[in-house]
Amino acid sequence: MIPGDAMKTFKHFIGYYKPYKFVFFFDLFCALTISLIDLAFPLILNYCTDTMFIQKSVEILQGLIWLLAGLLVLYVIRALCRYYVSAQGHIMGAHMERDMRKELFDQYQRLSFSYYDKHNTGIMMSRVVSDLFDICEFAHHGPENLFISLIKIIGSFVILSLIYWPLALLLFIVTLIMLVFSYTQNKSMRATFMDNRRKIGDVNAALQDSLAGIRVVQSFTNEDIEREKFAHSNNEFLASKKRNYRVMGTYYGMNNFFQGLLYVTVLVGGGYFVAMGNLSPLTLATFALYVNIFVAPIDILIEFTEMLQKGFSGFKRFEEVMKEVPDIQDAKNAHPLENVHGDISFKNVSFTYNKEESVLEHVNLDIPAGKKVALVGPSGSGKTTLCSLIPRFYDVQSGQILVDGQDVRDLQVKSLRQAIGLVQQDVYLFTGTIEQNIAYGKPDATPEEIIEAAKKANIHDFILSLPDGYDTFVGERGARLSGGQKQRISIARVFLKNPKILILDEATSALDNESERIIQKSLEKLSKDRTCITIAHRLSTIKNADEIVVINHDGLQERGTHEELMKKGGTYARYYNLQFEGLEQIMVS
């Protein structure tokens, strides 16, 4: 990393202290007070041995009373300062961690589908939890430890120089060699800590993937495979930690050697100067006391270096996410979509996911407001992609998508998506109650509105049959409910949202016949007086669509009503006949 980048990162990090300036500077003031009191003790001891304790007994006893009072006051102040540093300093760090976590979560909410297509949820979670914890620890302890250490080192070195500068100069030379060694080791430590971050992210990813799919794992009895996958990432993390600890071991071991060398320098060098008659034994003893004060903060600085590398590597990963620019953003002059009718037009639309393999090419399609259009075609032909372009989950590479005659890229994303309701095959229910999940369609909905939406979705009676009714806990991803029940809850929240445009993405394809019949009635109610686009798997569900569009890998192939397409005897007719000849297994979407 070049110094310019490091400075930018440092300035960015410092910015998070701004709301807590008073706490930060008072924390440093308390740290300064603690350091000065620690530095004062050897001077007080030196004064007592040189001046006070050689007086008469009465004078010594009188002096001890004042000494006791003074020391008690000093150490009460020191205790109060230590409390503030330990309590309020940590609270400040926790506030900064909270602020960064909020920013990171907000950024995750802003990022487009394309980002989630490329990144693993477990790795993203590790940045929210473990990375920010280390940043918090550094935010509090880093400046405080650095400040205390520098005050003690500089203060004690100045006093040592005043006591006997030739011996202080020897200590300075040893310390300088120690600092040069520490600087060279820092590069290795930074690399290993960054590798640790990546590897623990892989562990979290493997864990999240396995736990999220635990029903599939156990149904296929593939627990051993999951153990092997997790063991691989776990062992990779262990290997990374080993490399990290070897570097740290070298760092700590050599610094410990240099600290020992400081004591050797004092003892041997001091003994030499005593032998030469340049230094008294008593002065050497005082010098040795200050060497302890000089060496102790060096220990803290060594720990600070480890904390710095952990915090810095965590903050760099935090910055990586914060620097991501969402693919989907409001244009500068974007305006809200108001008085929605529901006209949709695709004008020469082309789209690719990876800029190599084309999914849609030059698609032209008009869907008048209030009409019901069904999309049919083989898997991978672009049906879901076509629908995902309307609410701007992705943006077209070329062409235009118009809603009520307005290019969707000129509309505010929030207002556009508020006008669109989506019912998917893979229903996602949030951890919470049934009422909370229905209310997701309209967070400020009244209980009466929620009940009305449930009735329209044909789920109200079932909810009332549960012991806790609308307060029933659905479990993670709705695990306590059947597929049909989850689907009806998702339909209820779209009823509550009340959008003018409705997209049904294979909403009944994974259900049994009875559930499909019930949900089909709900969907018919839901699609009334709305522009409705249905991606169909079971062709019997779209016979009454105003228009059926057949899409294959070459684009729009056929379009018309069910009767028109059956008479034509083309691709749609072939799909339909295959399904009703008992070949339900043949997938058409």
C-alpha cells in the first residue's frame, strides 16, 4: 500500500471520532494525567531518599503526613481517570462501531442485485460482526495506548537524560534498533491479518451455506460432504492463523530480547560509569526505576502494533464495501412515479449478466394497463430477467423500458418499486410473526387492513385456527409453515401493498394441486384491475391471459391468446400438448 492510500484511510477513520470529540479529548486528558502521576512517583521517591529521609525523626513524621495526603489525592485522581478511560473510552468505541455497522448495513441495502450475485452472505456478515469488533477495540485503545506510551517514553527519557545523559544515549541506541526491527515486521503482520480476514470470511460463508440448506443436506444424507467443506475452510483459517502467530511470535520474541537488552545496558553500562566514578550507586538506582517506566510502555506499543494491524485490516475491508458504487441509482433529475396506470413498454431491450453471454436481445413488447400477459419458454430464455428489469433490479444494456410512457431510469427507484408487486415461487418470510410478515407490504397498516388482506389471500381462516393466531411465530424463513401457507402470506402482503403492476414469477409451480387451486383463486383476486405479468410453468393457469408471449433463446417467438396459439400449432401448442399428455416432468421454464 502506498502512503497516500494509507493517509486517505487514516483520515477516513479519524472522521468517525468527530461526533465524540469531547469524550475523545477528555479521554486523552485522563490518559495524560495517569502518565504524569506514574512519572512523578520515582521523582517523589528520589526526593524522599535524598532530602526528606535524612532529616530528624520529628520532621520526617510531619513530612509523612503531607506525603500521605498528597499521594492519596494523586491516586484518587488516577483511579477516577482510569475509570473514565476504561468505561467512557470503551463506550465511545462502541458508539463508533455502531455508527460503522449502521453505515455498512445501509450500504448493503443500497447495493444492487449484481453485487449479491457475486458475493457470499457469510463473508458479508463477517464484515459486519468480526471486522467491526476489532475496529472498535482499536478505536478506543489505539489512541489512548499510543498517547500514554509516548508520554511515558518521552517523559522518562527526558528525566533519564537529566539524570545521566551518556547512559540515556546508550538506551536510545538500543531502542532505535528495536523500532527499526518493529517497522520491518509490520509489513508481514499486515499481510497475515488481511489473510485472516479473508479466511474467517470463508469459514462464515461455509457455515451460513450449510445451515441455510440444512434440510437439503439431511435429506440427501450429505452431512459428511458438508463436514469436509467446512473442515477445508476451517483448516485454511487455521493455517492462516499459524502463519500469523509465527510472525507475531518472531515480533514479540525479538522485542522481548531488545527489552532485556535495555536492562543489560543499564546494568553493564551503569556499572562501568560507577566504576569510572562518573555515577553514584544511588543515582543508578533512581535511573533503574525510570528504566522500568521507560520499558513498560514499550510493551504497550508492541500490543498496539498488533491492535493497529487488526483494526487497519478490518477497516480496509469495511472501506472496500463502502466504496462500492451501486449499479442502480436515481438519476440526478429523477422524479417520482405518480398516478400510476400500469402501461409497460419494452423498446429494443438487450441485456447480459456478464457482458459475454447475451440473455435478451432487441426485445419489443407493449403491455397496456390492466392487461394480463403470460410469459412462457424454456429455462434460461430470460423470462425472469425480463421481469427483473421493470423494477430496475438490473438495468438494460441498451434500449428502454417505459412505465406509463416514462423511462424507468428517469424515475425514482423507490417510487417505481412501490408501484410493483412481486410474488415469487421461492417465498421469503422473515423471522417473526404472521402479522409482521403480512404487514411487510405496508409497515403502517392497521390490524383491520392486515386481516382484510389475509381474507383476500384465503389465509385468514387458517391463521385463526392456530393457537396464537396472527401472533404465530413462523420460524426462520417460514419453516413452520407449508409451501402453500407461505405463498398465501406473501400474496396477502402484496394485497396490502396494493400495487398497480403485478409480477407473478412461477408463483404456483412448486405447490400441490389443492394448494395451487386455492392460491390461483387468490391470484385472480389480486390481479384484478392491475397490469399483470405471469411467468408460467403450468400452462393451465394462463389459459385466460389476454396475451401469451413465448420466449426462447432467440427472443420473442410467438404471441397471442391461448386459442390463437393452439390453432397456430407452434411451440406453445407443443408445450401445452406435452403437459396434457402426462409429460408434466418436461420443464418449460
